[in-house]
Amino acid sequence: MIKKSLKNLFAAFIAVVMLAAFSNSAIADDWSKLSKKKQTTLGLYMTSQQAYDHMMKNMDKALFLDVRTPAELNYLGVTSVMDANVPTDMMDGSAWDDKKSRYKRKHNDNFVADVDARMKAKGLKKTDAVILMCRSGKRSAKAVNELAKNGYTNVYSVVDGYEGDKVKEGENKGKRMKNGWKYSGLPWTYSMDKDLMYIDK
């Protein structure tokens, strides 16, 4: 009886190890299945959990930027481990997007220069790791491509972003409750450090 229990326990342990190995390889394989809007020219991606884990181990060797608009950070909060907010776009209060039923965004023409400044302040080079996060992984992908055109070679896009993807069916359809930094229970706050925020001049 004890032998059989031990045998079952060992089999269960092996199954868990195999599942973990499969899950990790599945995560890597899934990058090829990302929507085109989330794909980047560099092909480097992380989930929000992976970004958090990376920063906890490599805080001094990587730059973690939130590229959402300052308004998004103001009302939705920020991660507790980001290096700074450097938005790719700003809200344009004078222009309305009828198709998306929201204010239009205008590109931040200083984006690359602002990232350069944050890299310099942290003593990093364009070959060092940069992790970009937006709301759900689309703007961060565009931002990766923009930095790649300007000599950056090691830039990751957080594919599920701060708020995550929308649920496609059920009672929460259309809500961002599928994945993402906040939904994953990673540390965040409404209390922002002025030195890390983007002040438009």
C-alpha cells in the first residue's frame, strides 16, 4: 500500500515537472502567435510576470518604462518597479476619434530622446535590456520598433501590458480582466513619484 502511494506520488511529481517544462516552452512558442499589432521587429517579448521577475533580479542592468499617457497613469495607477514613464503618445484634447469613441492621441516626437536620457541617467547603453509596457501590448510593440530604428538592440515588449487583454465572452466581455500587470496581482500603486513621471514641456 505504501509502495503504491509512493509510486503514485512520484508519478504525480513527474507529471507536474513535465507540465511546467511544457508550459515554459509553450510560452516561448506562443510569441509567434501574437497578433500582428503586438509583434516587433526585434522579436523580444515578456509577460508582465516575466518583466517583474526580470526587474527583481536585474534592477541595475535594465530600464523598465511605462509608455502609457500620463493621464492613464494618473487614474489607473503605476507599477511599483518601473524606472519612469516615457509616453509614446499624448492625449489630444482637441481631436476626437469617431471610430474608437475617444480622444485621439498624438505621437510624442521626443520619445527616443527621452528614452536616451533615461538610459544615460541609469548608466546603460543601447545594447542593455529595455522593457516597455503600455496598456495591453500594442503601443509598446510600436515603441520597440521605433527604438530599434534608432540603434537599440535589446528591447522587450510586455505583451499583456498593465491592464491586459479584453475578455471575449461571458459576463465580463469587453473588460480587461484576462491578464496584465494589475490582473496578475503584481505590485502597483496610485501614489506616483514625481521624478519618474513625464512632465510635458
